[in-house]
Amino acid sequence: MNQDHIRNFAIVAHIDHGKSTLADRLLEMTGTIAKRDMKAQILDSNPIERERGITIKLAPVRMHYKDYILNLIDTPGHVDFGYEVSRSLAACEGALLVVDATQGVQAQTLANLHQARQHKLTIIPIINKIDMPTARIEETGRELEALGFPPISPITPSSPILISAKTGENVEKVLEAIVERLPSPQGVPSGTPLRGLVFSSQYDTHKGVVVFVRIVDGEIPFLSSTRLKFMASGASVTPIEVGYFIPQMQTIGTGEKLSAGEVGYIATGLKDVRFAKVGDTITLFPNHPNHPNHPNLLPLPGYKEPKPMVFLSLFPVSSEEFSYARETMEKLRLSDSAFTFRPISSLALGNGFHCGFLGLLHAEIVQERLSREFDLNMIATAPSVEYHLTKKSGAEISIQSAAEFPDPTVIAEVREPVMTVTIYTPKRYIGPVMQLAQEKRGAFVDLSYKSDQSYLSYRMPLSEMIIDFFDRLKSITEGYASLDYEFFDYKQVDVAKIDILVNKEKVDALSFLVVRDQAHARSIEITDRLAAVIPRQQFEVPIQAAIGGKVVARSDVKAFRKDVIQKLYGGDRTRKDKLLKKQKKGKARMKMIGKVEIPQSAFFQVLKRE
């Protein structure tokens, strides 16, 4: 295929601005999907994506329009899946920036635009949902102008395109703009060593690791003797299958090839997922006779490793599932490079994994995928962030959970991660938003206005954001606010470790770190909640919160009580007292030897805040 007739592009937008709907219309208008097979959000193949109405994983597809091949890589819109967006953009030359005419430019619109410009992509601005009665087309156009785009004009070739992805109005103009405005790939198709960028991957039971590649230079012929090499891991493979996405995987025929500029997949047959990493460069095996003698072959720029921001521990409900859980997590990490894990052990919950995520929604989605795709139920502990500690000896350490927190007497300083948070909200909600930010220990930085929208900037500890900040922000602004955040710095903080004791036994999985000023109130809150969810026993169960050796809060789970005096029909008081005293001794003995089983719901109570 002539590279001049190839266009590689991504669609980027804030969540719920119509990105997946636009992808549907493009697939429909190019005849990629037959009308009888068409359904809403067709590229969101994961059931979780369809149920929640969000995209969580990039999805490539090849379309034919006139004499052109259009390779679309659909991207997520939520801030927690920004890493998927960066990988999509690295495989493209252009991007469609979709903005909802009813909401205007939002937080993730700006974040994705910034990423696209960093990758030096050509950007086509699109104003969607112009059919809605509440559409603010002119105002949205002015917001795009402020970002450096031309004003809305029928005679300006690079001006924003006004569309309705739902009805299909003007979507044909988007296809024309992709062909006319976006550049073609600039790789060397033949006579040069093969270099392909691995931008995503997944695991298939029969085909092994399947890598998604953008061919930058050279070509991959479909020959059984072709051997390929991953430049970073050093693994060499003979492909089982080579093909492209329509959006299902379509194998190329004998004599065909994937050449420079194209996007496709390679089924490697690898069973060890560690050898095929996202961001690696794939090339022909050096000993292959077709491999050019090119000693200075350099790998393509990969990706900066994503830094997890939220940490929590996951434990298999059954200890026998630990080995299966490890294999499952390896496979899941293949399709989600931002997810990290390492084995840990807990006295209360046995062997498990300490996992890192980009955000709380990311953690929630991963747990749901483990349950649905792999039938693996896990107990989750309270989320935490990474703290940097300086000991009195001068040594510096990092901890990611309360279980790793050392004895307070050896600590000189604790520093927590602080984020720069940008909140976009209509002006009428500024008061409640500022009050919420202050509750979350946010330090005010800036406030500006553009038309009816206000832009607030805060420096806020990540530990305050990971529990319920986003949910409460949406609640107080009736869903109108949007949020973007990035790491700022580590700042000193006075934290305390709260240990939870159930029946006077410490449950390390329920321990958590909290700012000392909030320790007492949070301890009362947690003990009360646990007392409500831990089942009643034949004896009274105390639930205590302690800082060091000092108990700061307590709630009790009341015991079941048998009415031992029911059989008495008369007599003096001493007969009743004798039976009650005997029952009391039995309860005390039972309490000494009794064990309390803590249900999974108890662990989730530590996560929540009203």
C-alpha cells in the first residue's frame, strides 16, 4: 500500500463527549461494519465498557474510504486511563479533538490536547452534539479559538467541523478532513530494517501473546520462516499470524505483508507474557537471511513507564487460588501496562498482591475485570499512596501501605504526594467546590473565568483525592464539573498509623494511615462502621482503633443472648441471678477462645466516606 494513501489517527475527548459514537458513524459510513451488525459503541467490546458507558482500553480498526486506508485508534476519555491515550497518540500522525457543544472545553480536553501537541500531531477540532437544544456552538468555538484553533468559518479550511455524531450530520466532512488535513506516514517501506512499535497487547489462549504494532520502517512478510525479535527483551519468535483489525482480527493472505505506515497485529505464540512489553520495538531476527546488515539499528522511542499513584492490596478469597491469581495478573498486566503488582503476605488474609493503579476508577475496573474475565474474586484493602520517609539515621525509604510503616520513634520526617488539581465548573458552583477543596486540605492557587465557566487550581494531597473527592465533586455540581490532575511534589505531613483490633487481635489488612489531626474522628467513623458489618457472635466483640499502644476509639458488636431465665416460673430473685451468673462465666470463657470471621464487606467500609 502506498503510504501517501494511509492515514493514522486517534480520537481524543473528555469523557462522554461523543468519541465512541463518532467512531461508530465513521465505521458505518466507510462500510467497515455492515448495518445489520451495527450496535452502539461497537469498539467498546468489553462488557464493563458498555455497561458503564466509558472506554477503558484503546481499540484499533482499519477503514477504507475512497482510495485511502484510515487506521483509527479509539482512546479512553477518563483521566485514570490517560496512559492508553499516550500510547495511541505515539502510533498516529493526527488526532480528532472532539468537544461537546453543550459542555464546551473540559479538563480532559485540555490534557489530551496537550499530549497530542507534545507528540507533534496534526489536530482537527470537532464540535459535536450540535443537534442538542442546549448546544452552545459559538461559545464553544470561542473556547477553541483561545486554544489556538481558527474561528468557526465555512471558508477556513482548518476551522472546527460542526457535527452530530448521533444523527450523522456532517460526519462525511470529518472523513474528507482526515484525508485532506492529516499527513501520511513518513517511514521507509522497503530496503531498510524492519522497525515496528508495540503500542498494545493482549493474551490469547491459542495464539499466545498478540502484540498490536505500528510499522514505522520496513515490512513484515507473512512467511512461516520469518523470525522476529523484541529489541528490549531480546525474545525471538516465529509469528503464528500477522494481520490487521476490521475491527475483528483479519489475517493477511500468503504473499501479502504489513508495510511501513500500517497498523496491525502479530500473534507471537509466546506463553511467557514478560517477553512482550508494550513500548518495545520489534524487528527481524539478526540471523535471518533477509535482515539487512545494519549494526546501528536503534529501537524506536518507547513510553515513559507510568507511575502508579494509588496502591491497595488484593488477596484471593481462597488461598489455593494464589498461583492462578499470579498467572491471571501477569495476563492482565499485558493488556494494561499501567497496572503493577508484587506478592505480599498478611497474617489475617494470607498471601496476596500489593497492586499499583493510576487512580481509584482504574483500581475498580481492574478488580471487576479479574472477577468477570478470570472468575477470580479478591478481597481489597484500604487504598493508600506512596509516602517518602526520612529516618533519624538519615536513610530515606518509600512505603506504599500502612503495613510497611516503621516504628514512629525512628522517623524524622514523612512526605506525601501533592497534586496540582484543575477543576472546571460553571460559576454558580464555585462556593461549594471551594468548600470541598478546603475540606480536602487543598491549597488555593488560582481562579479564572471564561464566559460562564470557572477554572480553579489547587494543590491537594493525593491521599485526600483517592477516597471520594471525584464523586462528591460531581454531586455538588450536579455532574457539570470536570477534573484533571498531575503530580506536583512531595510535601511534609504529620501522619499517624491507625491499627484496627477485632476482639483484641490486630488485623493488619485494616490498618491505614491518616493525617494526625483527623485521626480521632476517622477512628470513630471506622470502628462504628465495622461494628455494623461484622456479624454478631455468642460473645461481645470489641472493635478498637489504636495509635501505637493507645486506644483512641472503640465500638462493640453486641452478643447474641439466650434467655436462660425463660424456664423459671416463680421463686425469689436469687434463682434468676444464679442462672445469669452462670451464663456470664460461660460467655467470658467463650470470648477467650472465640474467633471472629471478618466478612469482605468490612474491608470495603474502610474505603468509604460519607
